[in-house]
Amino acid sequence: MRIGVPRETKADEARVALTATGATELVARGHEVLVETGAGAGSGFPDTAYEEAGARIVATAAEAWAAELVLKVKEPIPAEYGFLREDLTLFAYLHLAAEPVLAQALLDAGTTAIAYETVRAPDGSLPMLAPMSEVAGRLSVVQGASLLTAPAGGAGLLLGGVPGTRTGHTVVVGGGVAGTAAVEMAVGLGSRVTVLDVSLPRLRQFDTIYGGRVQTLHSNRVTVSESVRDADLVIGSVLIPGAKAPKLVTTEMVQAMRPGSVLVDIAIDQGGCFADSRPTTHQQPTFRVHDTVFACVTNLPGAVPRTSTEALTNATLHATTRLADLGWRGALQADAGLAAGLNTTGGQVANAAVASALDTQATPLASLLG
């Protein structure tokens, strides 16, 4: 099979969907890998590394997109919609619940789109979302701590404090993979930490791991409101696979916060979990709401492209080889977890959560797989 790896075109996106090591594996299995020139440069993988792996460097995006299976990191932007077609399989982060225009473009083109973020492991976890969630969770606290400084518009507070001063209070809304990484980083920086989640077993895990050093609260309107009001840094890490994130932090809650407090919404790819959130970029990451600082960068892991690219390929390569070896239908028939990643094909929506967000009906997977 011909596998295309185009250069990412989203603003400030230096990741690439496949490392040179990953290309070596695919070529060894008899597949042809087409890499757009410069696609890996931002992640530390020059064209020569792919050539040494046996891949072929192509001069244009059109040549990479002409492959049967296209690997991307982020969702296609409007300038790339013209590359979508019926005989194309696209494997990427898509977040269609928050991207109705892209969803319609995929449906109109009849493209088979498999989303990293809805692929499931046998235990129900999201193995291809996990590595980027870990990166985003850790970066969110680093970013938040930086934004709390006075030059960045924050309250002038050192998150971990020093002896004799008040430490900052970090509130993590959502205790999944990203939230767990955020808690770990915030504790490491010496912050006082509160984590909220609807899962009591998950909260018990935090209590066991940290021995009571992290406050755990069942997430509801009252506990979220009280925690946010007392927070210096709020990390939004709520996820409902395939669906839009719920708006758990309201404008009124933000208005009650101390001036200079910081809110980092790492659920922004799924629409964000703060009512006032809107997408931002690495070049212009923040905006102010009621004298607080919001950061809602949609590709936060793109700030560390080398780490993110390696972690992503580690998570996706096995599935990529199955798609290449068996074709998308064969691969999905053989792997129910990978089949959960199917979002669109032949002009139909396959994922129930995505269909609900787009206000349409999902087509049963069995009929799509024949």
C-alpha cells in the first residue's frame, strides 16, 4: 500500500505523523511510504532520515495526499479539503464533534476517516489519545505556572511558593490521563492541588497514590464552583470520547476568581470545558476574561514536537501496519478497538458520539464493514 505523510499545515504545528523509525517498519513490510519534503524537520527528522529508512521524499502535499492511506497529526484545515476523496483512508486526530465543517467535508468526499482519539484498547482506554494527553497535562501546568508571573499578566505568584509564603492552589477538573499528568506535575512543583472527577474509584486512586497530599472531590456544580473560586490555576481536562466537552466552569465562576488567576483549557480540541474558552495558538496563547488569564491552545503538545512525534508513533504504528497490511475494512474487522476509531466512510457517520454531536444518526458499524 502507498502511505502518505504530508507536512502539517496548522499554525505552529511542527509534529509529524510518522518517525523515520516508523517508516522503516512499514517499508520492511513491503509498503511504499511517501513523505512530503520537510514534513519531519520540525520534529528533528530530516528528509535524509526518511530516505535512509527507505521512504520516498515527494515535493508537494498533493503527492503525499495521493496515497491510499494518509497519516496526519492534526485534522485537515480548509486548504486541504480538496485532497479528500472517496478512495482515501485518513488516519489522524480529527475531533469532529468540535469541527462540523470538517465533518461535512469528509462526508461530502466520502472519505474513510479513522480518528486516533476514538480508537479503544480492550480495557476501554484510549491508547492513541493517551500520549498526547500526558504531554498536554504536563505542559498545561508548566504553561499555567509561567502565566501566573506578573510579566505574563498573572497574579505574580510562584506556584510552589517558598518557605514562609503561600503556595499556589491548582485545581484540576477531570482526573483522566491528562488530568493525572497535570496533578503529577503540579504536585512536583510544590503546588497545593485539588482534583475533581465524577468517578469515585478514580478519586480513590489519587488518594492512594498521594496519601492525602492531593484533595479529591466528587465533581458537581457546587464543588467545581467552590474549588475554582479558591484556585490560582485551573486546568480543564474533561473528556467524553468523540463528543463535545461539557462546559463545567461558568462565566460566573470565573468572575468570582481572584484577579490574575489562570485557566488552561486542554479540552479545547473537543470544544473546551470552560464556558468562556475559545481556541488560541502558540503565538497568541492567551486572552483575558474578568481579569483572569485564559490559555486555550488547540495543539499544546506541538510545543514539544520531538517528544510528541515519538510518543505518537509509538502509539499508532501497530494500527498503521494493520491498516496497511489488511486495508481499512480488513483491519477494522480484525480489531474491534480500531473499529471504534472509524468516524466517517462513504458519506456516513460511524461513531455514535460524533453523530450525536453533529445532530445526525450513526450508521451501524456492521453494515459499513460489510
